[in-house]
Amino acid sequence: MTEPTIVVGVDGSPGSLAALRVALEEAQLLQTRLPVVMAWQLTWPELALETPTLVKQVERHAAETLEAALVTIDHGRGTGVEVSGELVGGHGSTVLLDAAHDATLLVVGTRGTGEVIGTLIGSVAHAAIHHGRCPILVVPASAQDI
């Protein structure tokens, strides 16, 4: 039997930071580990200009975004939760679904950007709901004030 784990995806957006706070609270209640996963990949324009330097810059920016998210919860200090940051190259939904394959819970935020594909939820949350192999908690945009 695998150790209970709550996985949360972050991308630096207010919605993902709200999801991170909720995930930390859940991890405290269930006394589980909390991997905080940040996926990164080159955008279409970056692919056209792909160089080792550009790839390093994009990855470094993603690492900084992950660290900034972890700082918002003080890396879980004082909570009794083992929090780890995981930077993974790939598409957000694929990375999160892989990371949460054996998880107790996957927590994602909503984007709330009004895009056609995700008027209420973003494409990553949509993919998690439809393809996740564990329970999914989608933190609504209104939880951004938590």
C-alpha cells in the first residue's frame, strides 16, 4: 500500500495559489505528504526559437515560480506536513495526472480567465476531472481570497 499523498498543481496564478493553500490544509487534516508540482514547457513561439539558452531561461522562470508558490505557504513549516516542490517538464495536465497516479487526492485551481475552453475551469482542471485516477478537488476561483 502506498503512503497517503495529496498532490497539488501550481502555475503561479492566483487560482493555483488558492489550491495550494487548500491542499496544505487537507494535508494537515489527513497527515499526508504534499508534493507541489509545477509543469513547464516551451510555448509555440519559443519552439520556433528553441536554443539551449532559451530552454534554460524558461526552466529557470518555472523554478522561480514554484519557489514563489512554496514561499506563500512558508514551505509548510510548522504544519507537520512534508512539502516538496517538483519541477517537471511537460504539459500541465499530463504532468499532474502522472504525479497523482497513486495519490490520495489531486488538488487543482480554476483559471477563471473566461477562455472558451474553460469558462468555469481551466483545461488542466478539465483534464484532471475527466482522466484522473484518484479523487480530484477543484478549488473555485472564489477560494482565491482564502
